[in-house]
Amino acid sequence: MNDGRRSAPVASPVVGSLLVVLLAGCSGGDVTPRVDEVSASTNYTTVTGSVVVGDPFAVPGPSAPSTAVIPPVAELPPSLDGASYPEISPVGVTDVVFGGSSAVEYRLAGNGPVSYTVRYVDEAVRYATSEPVAVPGKSVLQVDLSGTSTESDDSVSAYAGPERTRNDAGSAVVSVDFLADPGGISQSFIGVGTDRPEFTVTTTKSPAAVIVTIGS
């Protein structure tokens, strides 16, 4: 006799097994999208800036009359607005020296502005060519100094080499290559002993210099 109550359906053992398999498959690691993480040692920092060397108003040769006005160059980049004038003496890199074991100093002379860009690169490639430069060390820090001249005059004795200088063994800075270009860009590659450590760029005015320091 039916008393009006229905018995709860009993799941088939086969159905139950299939359900367990499906749930296990959905929770497995194989279906989770893979995310490639960037190594903590990867350093994409780029540091840019500029420094005014000497007196940008100075005019080489005989003194100009006191009433003379030196007009600024038109279309000057905003970062250097008002810092460059026609007929000024060139600015050149006069020396490249190590500042102990962890710094490189690019000494400057002349009158005018110089801008710099410093960043790590995967490969050192000479400016305006596809010529690679084999730089010793675990990473390469590229330094571009724009607005420099390779010509010497009474106020500037342009750096004459060597093209590569090696530091003492065990230093944070392994070596430095300096490749001046007549087009106004002095290119340098710093061989660093570790994998892209932090770095800072500072400038001084007396004497004028751009200093790149590798962090510990």
C-alpha cells in the first residue's frame, strides 16, 4: 500500500564513480592557465637626465661687445630649453675613470648641455651599426651621452682612449668600453659582474661629470 511518501533515489555506483572522476579532473593542475613570471633579477630601469657643462653663454674667441645678444637655438628639446646657444665651444668627454670598484665617472669639459640615457641591454651593439661588442661580465649597462664632440680645442681635450678599460678582479664593475661617435653621441658599455643590479646616475658641475654607480 502506498502511504504517499516517495523513497529517495539511490545513485548508481557507476554514476557516482564518473562524478568523482569529473570533479578530480576539474580541480587538477593541468587545466590551470600557466603564468610566466618575470625573474626578480630582471631590471628594465632607464635613467635619463642632463647636465650643463661650464657656461653655455660663453663664446670662444675674442670677447663679444657688452651689447651683443646671443640668441637661443630654435627647436631645442624641452628638457634642455635655454641651455644651448650657437657658436659655443664643444662639450667633450675628457676622461673615463673608475670610482673604486662600483662606479664609472665620465668627466666633461667645454660649455653647453649634455644629456644622458642609462639602461641595461641584452647585447651591446655599436651605435649606427649592427656590430656587436663582446663585453665581459654577467650583464651590460649602456650609457649614451648626447651632445658631446670628438674634436679638441683650447678648452677641451677629447678622450683619446683606450677604448676598453678593465677594473680590478672581483669588482662590481668589470670593465668599461667607450666609443665616441663624430655624430655627437658618446656611447659606453659597462660590464657588470652580477645580474642587472640596481644602479644610480649622478652629476657634478665642478668638475663636470656624469657618474654611474652600481648598487651592492
